[in-house]
Amino acid sequence: MKKSLEKFNELVQAFGKLPGVGKKSATRFAYFVSLQDNFSGLQLAQCIEDAVRFTKKCTKCGGLSEDELCDICTDKTRDNSVLMVVESPKDILVFEQNKIFDGCYFVFDELSDYLIERLDKIIKEDDIKEIIFAFTPGLNSDALMLFIEDRLKNSDIKYSKIAQGVPTGVNLENIDMLSLLKAIESRTKV
């Protein structure tokens, strides 16, 4: 019997690899897309394939895009003097879905000289006046902010970070809009 359900079990395992999906949910999803609504299953498969093929990082900010530059980086109506530095492209989605920030972004997802050089170039080219750090609060984030500030010490930039109120250790995607809005409005100088 196990051999006859090999493809189904592989689908359950694939769903189980997704964050937050346990064995029961994975089985429920696999059953739904295989038997209950196989049209939705085929549509899901096509969407996954398209997303994997066409989604990439913006060459300027590191956010999600289907083009070389994302819609945010090409939007002339945004406040280009304020740059929010985030940990992940997902963090940009949180701010954009809630429409609480109208500046630009930069994803600093790894400690590297390359990212510092790109950030420095953007600061000079776009005449950035303020950098807002929107990192998950914690000691590592504080150290990263100090590292970035030190490496950019020759720039005339105002540094701030989103206010506490964003709980320590909680990812931005799990924070409600009101808390996130207050965190931006109450940002503090670094």
C-alpha cells in the first residue's frame, strides 16, 4: 500500500517542509489539492512554478521583484531621503501591505562588505538624509546597527530605529499594524 501512495506521501512531505505546517496540516493540504479540488491543486502548482521562475531580488534594494528594479525603487512619488533598512524582503511586504511607510528600503540580510558598499552607494546617489533600522529587536540587531553606523561614519546621516513596542524576538510579519505604525512614529535616535 505504501508504494501505491508514494506520490501522495511525497506531496505531504513537501507541504510539511513549509514553515508552520505540521504533519496533520500537510496531509490535509495534500488531500485537498489531490482529491477534493484538483483544479486548485493544478493552479497552485502553476503559481508556485511561476513564482519560483520569475521572482528575484531587486538589484538596488534587495526586495522582491519580477524585474531588475522593484516597483518601490522605480516609484518617483516615494520619499527618497528616508531609507528603511530591514532584515528580509518579507519585512518590506509587511510595511507595504499596511501602507505605513512612504520612503525607500534596503535589505541587509547578511553581514558583508558588499552590502555596506551598496548601501553607501545608495546613500550618496539618492542623497539619503535618514536611515531607519527596522530590525527584530535584540543584541544581534543592536550590534549590526552599530556596525553599519561605524562603516558609514563618513556619511552625514541621521540614524534612528523603530521604537520598542515591537516585542523582542518577534518577526515583523507577526506584528499588528497599529504596533508597527506606532513603532515607526516613535522611532528613536541611534
